[in-house]
Amino acid sequence: MVAFNQKYQRLFTLVARLVIGGVLLVAGGLKAFVPAEAASAVAAYKILPTQIAHILGYALPWFEIAIGLLLIIGVAVRLSAMASGAIMVVFIAAIISVWARGILIDCGCFGGGGAIDPSKAAEVHRTYAIEIARDLGLALLALYLYFFPYGLFSVEKIAITNEEM
Amino acid sequence: MSKQAKAANGGDHFTRWLVIGMVALVVVTGVVFSITSSSTKAAESFTALEGFTKGEAVTATINPAAGSGLTLNPGAPVTIDLWEDPQCPVCRTFETSLGEYIETMVRSKKATVNYHVLSFLGPESVRAANAMMCAADEGHYLDFHKAIYTVQPELENSGFFSNENLVKIGDYVGLTSKTFTDCVTQGSKLDLVKAHEDSMPTYKVVGTPTVFINGKLWERTSNGFDLNEFRLAVEAG
């Protein structure tokens, strides 16, 4: 396992960077130009006071875009991985929170968002589970990048290898 | 620690701050862009009300037997109960698709409509609901209701439904009396707003828009709000 990882680590790191970076870039890009929607999507979670939720809704897409770009081009990978892991954990917590409180919403993960018809409860709960699984997967990939940030096709060239970190 | 490693470490710190700075810059620029484009939209929405003509006055009574709903045109063969929140975007879609039909049914005395103005989406819903009930006192609930959905901002509780703006919406609709403006600014109907909100559990209403036709929940089968489907349901009673 360790030997296998050592052999292909630089490739794995590249794949992890592209997957997380790609998801963040798409998710951020779809929301950044519909700011009002993104802001009400965050407010729909009813966790933060509305005004603060709106500001977060305006900021989050741009943050996702910035982190996504850094991961894809390979600059400050470890730092970006920590940031993306942290936002995944926040997303997971937010979805668990709405689920536990029985609120039915569209997560607004890739644009859209807001309350959903109560008749669709079962469907929404299934979606929550899928979203948690997806974000958990992305968080684990981010964790991998934290330990092995140096891979193929990075803009940032690092003299030292992973073993020495 | 070798010299090289130290240099790498120092370089790492520099990169870190550079990266944090760049990310912060992108985020701040984005937020400024987003807020500006949102507020321009809100200001533009009033233009949609230019040339608004109000219809004939329709008396609204408060019906304690129907959760304190605002009853328009009592005694018609079919009764529609409509539960809405002035800030709810789906209620806006509902209004766009079916509002005109419902208004015609009221004005032609074919249906009794009980309007339940909910306000669970926050303080601006409460203010807007209060103003809608003030308009009901003037006999222009239908007109004001239509105007509210015409200008409804995309964003909930963005500051748009302030008392000042609600009075301005009244201006466009043609509600300029001091009774109306005082009612809006003083929140004279807040008790009634609360009564509507509190009656939700009695009728098992959990979301908006919710429609009852002759006391029976309308369960739509189409994805949007289909006028024909709704008309058939109303005609069937």
C-alpha cells in the first residue's frame, strides 16, 4: 500500500487537485454571477442571522473560485487543501444541521437553493445523504493533499520531496 | 536544519502570505461586484410599477372561522384558501401563473377567496404583510398584493420591504390616504399578521404557497402551476 502510494503519489496528487479544484471552480462559477440567489441559498439554512448569511453568500462563490484555481494550477497546494477541507467540513455540518432540524432545502451547492415543497421530503433526505457523502469524499481528498501536496504539473516548483516534509 | 531547508521555509512563508493576500483580493472584489449588482436590481424593480392602474374596490372582511383570513367576496359557490408569504419566490411564480385567474374569479363573484398572509420568512415579510392588510382596509388588497409580487426582490430580507418602500408601492398602486400610510408606518395590523401566522398549525400548513379548494388541499400534479389544472380543480370544487 505504502509502496504503491509512493510509486504513484505524484499522479494521485494531481488527480486530487484536479477533482477538488474542478468541483470548487464549477460550484463557485455557477453561483458567482447570480449573487442574490447565492445569498438567499445561504440564508435558507437558517443558521446565521440573515444579513451575515447574505454577506457569506456573496463571498463564498469567489472564495471557491480562488481556491479551485490555486489547486488546479498547483500553487500553495497544502494551504488550499486545508481551506477546501475546512469548507467541506462546514458544508457537511450545515447539511446535517438542516436535516436534523427538519428543514427542507436545496443545498444551493451548484447554484439555485432555497426551500422545497414539503411533499418531496423523502427525495430531499436522499439528496442530503448524497451531498454529505460527496463532501466527505472531497474532504478526504483534501486530507490526502495535505499530506502529499507535491505532484505533477504544479506551477510552484518545490525543491524538497514529500518524505522530507 | 540546513541552510537550504531554511530558505525553503522562508520562501514558503512568503508564498503563504502572497496566496492569502490574492485570495482575499479576489473575494473582496467579488463581494463588491455582487452587492452592487444586487442593489441596482432592487432599485430598478419600481419601474415595473409605472402605469399601474388599480381595479375597483373589493371589501375584505376578517373571517375568524377561517384562521382570521382576509375574505374577499363571501358566499360564492367555491371557496379558495390561499396561504402565501410576500417574500416567498414560489408564491411569486404562483401569482404570475394563477394570480390573474384568481382575481377574475373574485371580481366576477364566482369564488370566495380567503387570503392568509404568512410572514415566516423574516421581519420584512411581517412588514409587507402588515401593509397588505392595510391595503385590504382600503378595499385594494388585490391590487396591492399584485404590486408586492411584481416588485418582490430576489433576495429575502435585503432591506427592500422597508415601511418607506411599502408606502412607495402604495403610491404606485394609488393608495395615498393618510390612513393607509399611517397604518403601514405604525404597523397597525401586526396583531392580525400574527393571528394569520399562528393559525398555520390548525390547518396543517407547513409551506407556501398552499391552496385549499373548498377546504381540500390542492395537490398539483404538474411541476409548475398549470392554469388549466388549477381551473379544473376549482370548477370541480
